[in-house]
Amino acid sequence: MMGEIIPRIPLAAWIDAFLNWLTGAIAGVTRAIAALMRVGIGRLEDGLLWPPEWVIVILIGLLGWKFGGRKVALGSALGMVFIWNLGLWEPTMSTIALVVLATLIAMLLGLPIGILGGLYETVYQILRPILDFMQTMPAFVYLIPAIPFFGLGAVSALFSTVIFSIPPVIRLTSLGIRQIDRELIEASDAFGSTTMQKLIKVQIPLAKPTIMAGVNQTIMLALSMVVIAAMIGAGGLGGEVWRAIQRLRPGQGFEAGLAVVVVAMILDRITQKIGAAGKAA
Amino acid sequence: MEATIPSTGESAQVAAEPEQAKVKISIQNVYKIFGKTPEKARELLEQGMDKDEILDATGQVVGVADASFDVHEGETVVVMGLSGSGKSTLLRCVNRLIEPTFGKIYIDDQDITELSVDELRALRREKFGMVFQSFALFPHKTVAENAAYGLEIQGVDRDTRYQKAEEALALVGLKGWGSYYPENLSGGMKQRVGLARALAVEPDVLLMDEAFSALDPLIRTDMQDELLSLETQVQKTILFITHDLDEALKMGDRIVLMKDGGIEQIGTAEEILTQPATEYVAKFVANVDVTKVLTAEDVMKKPQPVAFAKDGPRTALRKMQEAGLSGIFVVKQSNWELLGHVTAERAVEAAKKADKWLDEITSRDECATVPPDEPVRNIFPLVAENNNPVAVMDEEHRLRGIVVRGSVLAALAEREGGDTQ
């Protein structure tokens, strides 16, 4: 019906044309970045795989102990031993490497953007629809354009993971800064703080619990996206799940899925406690 | 940039600024209008429209309308009004936390409305300490770090700023609390930290925004007394905002009474109470407990007659008989230093024993004394439980006057002017 009166908007064609043009224009650069990052990801994976498994188990246990206490330490260590026992150590390390890198990049980009959004109303108003768009767009869609820019594999996975997981850290950083009691900002101003002093001595410390909640969510989203990114050859635990689907092996699929759950719980508990520790200090 | 801005007709300001210390803060025809076309709102204000009418007509909110007054060095001026009267907005105009829309504000003859961002920051660091209604302590900093905040952002080195913070904390009675976090403190203690933070930077001017309004009544009274006593120690110029008339009357050397952004009256507590400039002020002060405001000085009578130290008992008795008194105050004739009180009975005994001097029968114990600035409220019980009048004695122990039961009531009746309370 619609098509008879108003011609169909060729949105898909436009987007393809735009992406084609963009690929042509910057693919050289993105491929170079991809090559560089592939080395980085490889190094990190190698680094995680180089020490004997029990060293990593103990290290993760210690991290859990530092930020979460004895219970988290014990749970984390046991979880890692469980994964080791399932024989999923290698894909787990490659998944963790991707999640860590994606989270670092997301924070590196997201924190400053979030701070700007927290400080300036205009920035916040511009950010909001973009963030809504990024979060509601089905995650798979990001995978498609990533390939022409970065090629199949871990770098494309990283790229789409960063895009998918960055909204919470931006949103909650902005929110954390905007939520600060007006009188506290006035107090800071009244004593003659510079914008930078106010930000570093008052706004960021006070927003820290909210910012850390955002970081925690970003890590969780990154993990879920890294698993999905197995479809474009990211490997890791997602790759194991993907293989199990293709060969119709539910047992294998569940094993790999359980390993993802264990990694998720460890990352969640540890980063949540970092946020709570920030609150107490 | 207009030379003069005509004042709104309704603000009748009592010109009661005694020639004293130099002007520290001068607020001149300050307006704060929240909206896009403030000129229009000002025009309407000048035509006599009020705040609500302007909101209806233009959608703009009048925060402050043509406020002008000076604060002298060392003076405490209380700006008082109900919520929405513009008092907090006006206070924030003084350090430009809120930008005044029109008008000039001078601090030490410097027009602060013209300052650049950097100059303004320097001014805030140098001249102002601010205390907030809900304390505004930084919850992530310890009490000492809070008190040292102003010095920290000035770049004062660590040792010096903690030493000064510790001194400021000691000044407000919080010695030894430096390592606690604000959440461990009671409301009163929190506001002491707020006060210490403001005092630590050694500001010329203290801006106090409803500083005690969030405190329990008893603690509030304590804090008021403490600020009054601090004032004598540190000699600050204070601009104090409150919605509580009792607090205004107690704290203020002068009071600026605001309504709907405009100033209704400026004057001392006495002037506001006894000569209200507008009906609004009169209504406002109608329910004031005058016994808190009037002092011994206001209600005392001349101590006539008195006996002098060199008088004999018979002279004293004769003076009592002539005035129909049952007792008499004894003073040194040279300087009216109060020596004590003699009752008629004891004078008769002494006369019988033929004592020559009054000294031996003069008693300091049985005469109650109060300083001239003692509120009448506190004199009531003394007058009630003493048969003898209460002596009003100044710092040099001189007898300034006496307060008898009748004089308190008479003074009150006179002030009330037939108003029932």
C-alpha cells in the first residue's frame, strides 16, 4: 500500500553506499590499526597463557581477596579451577583478554565523554539519543560493518564490543556527576576552585560509586558481546559455543556456556566490590 | 549602564546607618531576574507590578528586585525573609555564585560584577568564607580535609593547611575530630565543620546561608551564641541569611527584611520592632517575643536614690524613707562602682549600734546583677525570686540602673502599644 503512494526509502542502499565510501576512504587506516591491535591482542593472550594455570588461578584469587574479601577470593579461584578442569583454559584466556581490552578502550573513551556530558548540558542532550540508539540496536548488526574495516577475527570483535559496551560507562559517568548535590558544587565554587580542581577534588570522587557501577555494566556487556562476536571469528569461549551449535552438541555448548557464566560472576563480583570500596573511602 | 535606577516606591528604607567603620560590601540597585528579557521585567517592576503579576505577564521569575544596602566592616547584617523572598539569591549575587542581572556590588570599593573569571576566583579565595544550610561538607573527605579545602585549592602546602584547619576546628570546639568523616558527626558538629572550613581561609567576609536553619532548636541556640562569641574574637564582616525572625533579631547588628525580592526595611532590631516601615513588617514582627529582644538597658530605671560608701546608716535610712524604699544600693561616689545593697532592717540595726559606716552591713551577695545587654527574658526569674531590685552593672562594675518588677512590665506594655499577645 505504502509503496504505491510514496516510494520506499532506500535506507539500506544509502547505508551500504555510505559504508562503502567510508571503507574506501579509511580502510587503509583501519586495516593498519587492525594489524597493530591484532598484535596487541595476541600479546595479551600469550601473556595470559604463558604462566602455568595455577599462577593465574592464584592471581585471580588474590584480586578477589583484595577487592571482595575471602568469599569472593575462594569462589573466583574455585571457578577458575573448574574451567581448567573442563579443558577450556585456552578459550577462556582469549575471552578474558578481549573483555579486558574492550573494557579498557571503552573506559578510555567513555570516561572523558561521560565527564563532558556530566559537565555540559548540551553535550548530554546530544549524547542521550546516540546512547539510546547504540544500546537498542541489536548487537549483531555491529558485526557486519566491522568486517570491511578490520577484517574477520578478534579486532572486528573488539571494535563491535567497544561500541556495544560503551553506553553504560558514558551514561553513568554523566549521571554520577549530574547527581551531585548542588550545594557541594556551590561550596567548591565559593572557595574559588578552578574547573579542574572542582572536577578532580569533588565531582569525580563523589561520582565514583556511580561511575564504577557503569564500568561494571560495561564489563558485563563486553563479555556478552565477545561471546556473540564468535560469529565473526573472535574465537574464545564464544567460539566453543558456536562450534557446539554447528555440530549440534548440547553438552559441549553447555560446558562452554557455564565457563562464560563463571567468568561473568568473577568479573562482576570483583568490579562491583571496587565500586563499593570507592563508596566507603 | 544607567547612572541611576529609580527605586521601587514601596521599599521604604529607614536611613539608620550610623557613621562607623568603612563600607565593606555595598549592594547597589541589584536585580536578579530569571528569564530571557529581564529589561522588560524590570520595567514592569518600576511600574509597580509585583512578582506574581510579572510571572503571569512575562513568564520570568523575579529573584531580587532593586536591593541596595551597605555592610560595614565588622558588622553583622542579617537578611531575613520567608522562602521565595530572594534572600538566598541575593547572598549568592555577592560572590557571584548567581550572576546579578542588573546593579553593582562593591567589595572594598571593587566592583565585583565587572570581574573576569580569574579575578572572581581570586576574590572568592581571598575574601569570602561561605557556610551552607545543609552543611555541604564533602562526604569523601575527613573533617580536617574538609576544613582545609579552601587552603588546599589555594595551593597552600600540606603542613600549613592542616595546621590552620586544626586551629579553625579548635576555634569551633572540634579539636581532635579531624580524622573523622562527616557521616560520623551530628548535625550541629557538621555545621561547626562548615564554619571551620569557612574560617580556615581567614576571610574578610562570612556568607552564611541559613546556616543554622537545619539544626535542632537547642543546638541552633548554642551555635548562635557561639557565633556571637566568635565574632568578638575574629571580627568578621558577616552577611547572614535566615527565615527566622528571632534569629535575625538576635544575630544582626542590622536587619534587612525582604519580601518578594524587594527590601521592605533596613534597621536595627529595635527599629524594626518599634518603627515598622510597612504593614508587612508590622505584621511580621507582631508575634515577636519582645522579651528576647529588649535588654536590661532598655527597661532599667535610674537608680535613684543611692547611698554612697561614705554615708552613715542614718543617711541611708533617710534616703530610703524619702523614696519609700525597703533597701538601697550602695556605690562609690567617685565612679558609681557598685558596692552592694543594704536593707532598711539592717540599716536600723546599725543605726541602733551607732555604727558610723555602711561598709559592714553592705552585702554583695543578696543583690542580683546583670550586664546591660542581658535579654529581659532572663531577668524575669531574677526579679521574681528577689525581693530587691536587680542591679544593671557594666563591665567596669559601675551601677548603670536598676530593674524592678514593675519596670519590666511597664516597658513591655509600652512596646506592645496595646497589642494583645
